[in-house]
Amino acid sequence: MDRIRQDLRFAVRQIVRRPVFAAVASLSLAIGVGANTAIFSGVSALLLRPVPGVSEPERVVEIGRSRPDGSGFDSFAYPDFVDLRSEVDAFSSVAAYTLEVFSLSRGGKGERITGMMVSPTYFDVMGVRPAHGRFLLAEEDRPGSAPATVVLSHAFWSGPLGADPTVVGSTVRVNRVPVEVVGIAPADFTGHMTGFQPDVYLPLRSAPTVLGRDENVFEQRGSSWHMAVARLAPGAELDDAATQVRSVYARLASAYPDTNSDRSGRVVPLGLVPGAGRGPVAAFLTVLMAMVGLILLVTCANVAGMFVARATAREREIGIRLALGAGRGQLIQQLVIEALLIFFMGGVLGTVLGVQLLGLLPVDRLPVPIPIVLDLSPDVGVLFFSFALTLVTGLVFGPLPALQTTRHDLTTSLKDDGAKRSGTGRLRRFFVAGQVALSLVLLASAGLLLRGLQRASSVETGFDASGAYLTGVNLDMEGYEGESGTLLQRQLVERVAAIPVATSAALSIDLPLDMGSHGTSAYPEGWSDTDGRGGIGVDFNHVSPAFFETLGIPVLQGRVFTDDDVAGTERVVVVSRTMVRSVWPEGSPLGRRLRVGLAGIREEWWTVVGVVEDVKNQMLTDTPGPFVYLPLWQVYRPDTKVVVRAAGEMSAVGPALRRAILEVDPTLSVEPVISLERYTSVGVLPQRLAAAITTGLGALALLLAGLGVYGVVAFSVSQRTREIGVRMALGAGRGRVMRMVLRGGLGLALPGLIVGGVVASGVGFVLRFLLLGLNPLDPVALGGVSLLLLAVVALASVVPGRRAAAVTPIEALRSE
Amino acid sequence: MIKLRNIEKSFKTGAGETFVLRRISGDIEKGEFVTIMGPSGAGKSTLLSIMGMLDGDWRGEYYLHGEPVHAMKPRARIELNKKYIGFVFQQYHLLDDLTVYENLEIPLSYRNVKRKDRQAIVADTLDRFQIVGKKDLYPSQLSGGQQQLVAVARAIIAEPTMILADEPTGSLHSSQGGMIMDLLAELNREGTTIIQVTHNEAYAQYGNRIIQLRDGWIVEEQE
Ligand SMILES: Nc1ncnc2c1ncn2[C@@H]1O[C@H](COP(=O)(O)OP(=O)(O)OP(=O)(O)O)[C@@H](O)[C@H]1O
Ligand SMILES: [Mg+2]
């Protein structure tokens, strides 16, 4: 104990007397540990943490429909769910649920809220008790006569509703339907999914009244629309449940071959990421973990190399200690303690760094439709992970240099200063070159992706996103239908277009570049493809007349819709350039007729009146396909975006747009207004995500490479102080010394630059699908990052070089 | 106590082998005070480090207290060194990162002396060498002679039965040199075996025997 304390004291002394070494080593480790801590926090938050508020969460499972081979995790048809509920006795309770967005009206105003529709058993499955009032009752699960009730989340009750106790028993309007608040969920229960924290829970059976769904969805095996969770019965295990679920599905497959022949079921433990997304999320995080793991490994190897190098420089000291009676064990202990101390410093610093890094993550600003709530704050597990990581790396890499350096014979180590010898120097150079190569590859990926994104603005999208703003109104939630809905929509467009700065306004059910699309089949009159089929797959949109003008989509032939294209007049469509090329390559498309395979209007004939430019509908990398536009005034669709083109900033247009809509009906619940540019940026989300990750990791790798080069160069300079002093005493100028050091640093990085350059020039071809047509060998990106790396290497050499050049011979010669 | 038989040491050089020690034989009894002399490069330091078990690469037979050093593994040699030997290096070899106090403390803690006792012994020694005022300085803050004093103090602090001193007075003023020699003589009277290397005829006389080395050979022994 006494000696450990002494060793610790000397170790601290070493750090204080050689602060640069300690700083470089622990900073390198901090970066490695930090990156791992950050990614692992994500793993922990998404995959490892138990769902909060749920009692015995390990007994709760998610059930999903799969294909017979066990792949997939999809929604259920309600009759299948009912059969599972009654036949699987490994479940003590089972609940169906869906995720919804509702409009809640209070005091004459509407607002958008998130919610779930659940079987009353949902709360039994989760094992939670109401904070106030009651949860849903079994009779609220009966078909048809479901009483309209709602349970509020604690956050929603205590936030917007001010924790008013009289709310229980009062009536609120959800999607215009009056429902009674019967209870409040406990504060610690926020639903069972990461990111989705419902404000309200309604009985699943109120779907027909609240969502306007057909009552038949509870009877049809053909339509799958809800998910399910269950609690395992006492004594039953997940495997039992899974076996029973599969056997029920096997029975259903033979009983209802029309609908069920291709169905089976899967059971997975309850997790914060829903069963369907868990596979991809886990795969993504695994890739990230592997990448940061690799970074940490290279870092550790390099730091171990630093220790070896320093221990080599300390051979004289080690020799003296041996001569003074130190046992090899004692020496190793001392060296290991010194190393562990530095690893520990790096670990603590890295954990703090990692947690800070996570704080910078803009999870809440992702352009996705449902607000995402992600708790990435570090938990005990994360801290334990970082600590264990530090300890393991410290214990593996700490003793290596000690073992390596205490092997030597005594007199030799006392005699020379041990600088030039040893293959460990070569190993260390190898690691530094590896770091340089790794960072060049990551930086090249980042550079190519960023250059690709830059091109995104010049990629021909077919429309003009700048200067347009949008929001959403879903009339299904607001109690309008059919004619009254169309009437309101016409008033909306008129009113919004009348905003002083607005030049035009439109409604549509779909927008370009938003990752989403609506697909169906079109049947042009008298047409068939080369295989003799009369139908062609198309994407479609329902739009109001000014849609093309508002989005800046060029009209190529004929006309677009007018306010006179209403129900009862000739049915007209506008088609895209590619549609024309695929179906009517010869002659004019105008006046041709087609049918569209949409429910309710399947049999009608539509006449082509205009052709417009192709538009990238989902992602920037799309190749445009045939597209059909239908007039919104001829076919009513309740859920639309409201787009306005206006000469003004977001700060002015946003509130004006909202105000205009509420002037038409003050009770409407309106989505937050965003610019079309931001909204459509989801179309380059994969590129942005990839660019963000590679940029982040690339920056870390660059920093590490810089530190690595700096470490080696600074070390060799300090080893050569004496030599440099002698050279200067013999007449070498400062410039010469500086050049000598610089040449050393660049020579160190060169092999890494070459290897990294070769790999990096291949990376572009792997990433090609994300590059938006950028040359995979883009000289700006590749040249740029090479120059950046060179600059960092030069800088890392210049700093110790300056120190070397500042040495005066007398100091240098005395330093021995 | 020490019995050397045909000790030979050579270095491989470009052409072949260069011998530094040739057929060195002799005995040193417990309680002796032996001086080794000879011109530079004669092999004095080499011989001393072989006897001090700092060097393991040589041929011949070396018995210490009857134990065959030549047959021992490095670990056992280090144990012997720890048990019997205090060494003063020609180049002092103080530990740069430790203060004077800590340099003196090191041999004691390697020998598992308790903290309390260590403090007392180090304080005594500092006193004896009149370097109390320097105890918190680092070696780089001392003059060459002061460093040598500390090196001698460090060699005797663990009360070895045998002190091997390679020019312990080389950089010292004659009064301090004399003090070191008086100290060695006193230790010798108390029973410690002393083997020193020196170029100083006067200091050589402190010993009871002088061994002359030249080009690796023992050329003369005088009582
Ligand atoms: N590592 C080595 N390689 C080759 N020759 C060596 C080596 N170390 C010592 N020698 C040679 O061994 C010989 C004896 O050296 P040693 O240090 O023992 O001399 P010394 O008698 O102590 O001289 P001084 O009085 O100058 O200290 C010298 O000729 C030296 O050149
Ligand atoms: Mg010598």
C-alpha cells in the first residue's frame, strides 16, 4: 500500500514535469473514449434502457406480424389479434394499439396533440396505475357502442392543463368528438416507445367515431392496421409465447388462406425502439460502435507506443532503479500505475467530452412529422461502460510498454541514452501512419458527401423550394367532410392567397422531396406495355389549381387546373413529362383518357389537359417516374398541406399564414409552419446523416492523427536536444533545424497519406449512391482534405520544431 | 567474500572481439578496503559493474559469499545486489525526476523499510553529509560535486555490507573529498567491505590494498 502511494506520487510528478506528454496521451484517449461514450449513450438510450414506468418490464413483449420465414415485424389485422388474445395462454394480457395525431379543441381553439388508441388492457400489460381517476374499462372495448372516454398523460395534464384536478370528469373534444376525461396516467409512464410520448390514450374502439374509420376494420382480416403488446403469464417465457403465436398463425393460414397464407408472428422483448425499427437501429449503431471502437483501438495502440517510446527514453532511470535494488515486479508496478493514471485521466475527460458531444446533437430538430423526444442523458450504465472501457484498455495497453522496457540488461541501459535503438519506434511510426490513413479516408468520405450536398442545390428538382412556406390541416380531425370540406378548403386557399406578401397559395396531399409518395396504377385508354399489361405504376397527387404556380413547376403543354374543374364537370388530369414519354411517346397526349386505380373512382375516365415538368418526389437521388395530378376540387381529400409562395421571411410569413387559416375557422388545429426548403431537406436526410457522421468522426481522426504526429515528432526532438545543441554549436542555423524537424514529421505521415489516398480514392465509388452525381474522384474534395491533413501534419511538426530551433547549445548540452 | 576466477569481458566490434578484461582472478575478504587504479579505458568501471552485478555478460567464475554468481539467473543477481551492495556510479546517475530527499529514500523503499524508519534514516544521512538544505532540490539544481555527494549518500544509506565506488571523489573539493574518504574509512572500520576506483594517489592510501589494471590485465597488486 505504502509503495503504491509512493508510485502514485511519482506518477503524478511525471505528469507535472512532463505535462505535454500527459496532455497528448490523455487527450488522445479522451477522444477515443469520448466517441465511444457518445455512441454507447445512444445504444443505451435506444436499446438497453428499460422502458420507464412499466412494472417488471422484462415480462412485457411486443408482438408483430411476420412472414412465415420469420422476417418482418408488421401491423396486425384485428381478427388475427383477437384469435391470438384468446388462444395464446402464455400471455396474461394482450393489448392492441395505434399511434395517432389528434386535434384537441379547448376554449374555441384547436391544437395538434399526439396520442395512442389502445385496448383497455394496455395499462394492465404495462402494469401501471392511474395517478388520478381511472383507466379504460373492459366495456369500452365493445364494438359499436364504445363510450367516448380519454386518459391523459401526466405531462399533458400538468403542463398545458395546469394540473387542474377538475379536468377528470370534464369533457374535451378530440377531433371534434366530445370525450370524457376519465383519468390521468402516472408521471413516470410516458408510453412504451422512445421518442413517442403520447399526450392522450383513447380506446381503440373509438377509432370509427374519432378517426372516421370504417367500423369494418375490426372484422376484416384483409387490412392490417395496429400493433400489439402483451404481458407474459406467470411461469411462461418468451419462447413459449413465440411458439404459441406461430402455431395460432399456422392454424389461421389454413383456415383463411386468402388473407393469411403468407402470415406468421414474432415476439420480441419490450424495448424503447419499437420491434419493427429495432433491427435497423441496432445494425446502424453496431456499425457506429465498430467505427468508434476502431478509432479507440488505434488510439490505444498509439498511446501505448508513446509509453514505450518514453520508457525507452527512461531506460537510464530504469537501470538506476534496478541498480538500487528495485525488483522487476516493483518497476512494472510503477510503470503500470503511471500508465493507468494517464488512461484514467483520459477516461474521465473522454466521458465528459462524450456527454457534452451528445448535448450538441439536434435530435429535436430533425425534419420528421412526429415530435421526437430522446433522453440521451448519461445513465449509470454509460458511466460504467466508460469506466470499464478505460480500465480494460489501461490494463491491456498499460503494462505492455512496462514489460517491454524492463527486459533490458543493466549496463547497456545505463550507458547509452537508448534513443535510436528498438523496433518499438518502428511500431509507433506504423500506428501514426495508420491514424493518418484512417483520418484521410474518413475525411475524404466527409468531403465527398459535403460536396455532393453542395450540389443538392443545383440538382434539377423540377420545382422551386425557395420562398415557399407550408403548414398542414387535416379536416378529418375537424369535423368536416365531403362538400363542407371542399368548401372550407376553397376558402382556405382564397384567404391564404390574400396575405399581402403572398403571390400564390395551394393545397395538396403530397409534396416533392419529402421521402413520401402516393402510388397507384393508371390505365391509359387503348394502351398496353410490351408485356401486354394495360396498367402502369404511377405516383399521384391531389392538388388545388395554383399548385404548379406555387411550387414553380413548369407547365410544358396544355393547361393546369382551374377553379372551374369541380365535381360534376369533365374529369381532368395533368401528367408529367415522363408519363407522356412512357405512355404516349408519339402524338399529343392532350385529350387522351385514362383510369386511375383509386378506391371509389376506379371506374371513371379522366382526360389529360396538361403536361408538367418531372419533379423529384421522394429523394434527391430519385429518377422521376410517371406522375398523375388529380384536381382536389373534383375529389375531396381531407388531409392536405397548405403551401404559400410569399415575398417575406419566415418570421413574417409564418404567423401570417397561421392567422389567415384561423380566420377561416378559429378552431382548426394547424401544424407548425416551416419553409419548403427545410421541409424538403428531408429528401437529402441520408446524405446529411452520412455527412454529419463522417465529418464528426473525420474531425476526431484528424485531431488524433495530429496528436500522433505531434507526439512522435516532439519526442524525437526532445531525444535529440543534445544532438541539435551540438549541431547548432557547430554552426547549423535555426532554419536548418526547423526544416530538419518538419521533414521528419512529413516523412512520418507520408506512408499514411499514400495508403489513405489509395483507399480514399475508392471510397467515392462505394458512396456513389449518395453523391448526387458528383464525380467519385472529385479533385476538390479529395485534394482539399489531403491539403487539410498535410496542413495539420505540418502544424503538428512546426510546434516542436520551433522549440527545437529555440534551443541554445549550452542548454541542450547541459540537459544530459 | 569475493572470489574471481578468470573473468573475461569482451565487446563484439566490426572486425572481431575487443577484450576489456583478461583473465581477472583474485580474492577480496570481508572487511577489506581495496583500491583499483589504472589509466583511462583500463576496464576499472567494467570490473566494478561486474562485481556489482550490474553487468551479466561476461565469462569466468565469480563467487560471492561462496555463491556462484556466474551460474545465476538475472533475477537472482538482482536479489544479491539488493542484499549486499551499495554502488556509486562514475556518472552519479541520480534520478532526475526525484528530489534529493526522494533519491535517498528510494533504496530504502525498495528494501521495504517502513515509512517512519525511512524518514529517520534519510534525515540522519542528510545531516551526516551536510546537505539538509538541499533536500527538496532536483539533481539538475545541484552542482556536479553536490550530485556526487548525494550519490555517495544514496549508496551507503541502506547499510550494504559492500560498497563499490567508482571515483567517488572525482568532482569534489579536496576537503569534501577527504570527508568522503574519512566516511568510507569509518564504514570500513565498522565492518563494511569497500572497493573503490580512484586516480588520486592520496586517496588510494586509505585502502589496505591497491590493484593496478592496464588494458584489462591485472599488472600489479600492492599491500
Ligand atoms: N559498450 C561498449 N562497447 C565497446 N567497448 C566498450 C563499451 N563500454 C566500454 N567499452 C570499452 O571498455 C574499455 C574499458 O572501459 P571502462 O569504462 O571500464 O574504463 P575505465 O577504466 O573505467 O576508464 P575511466 O578511468 O576513463 O573511467 C574501454 O576501452 C571502452 O572503450
Ligand atoms: Mg571508469
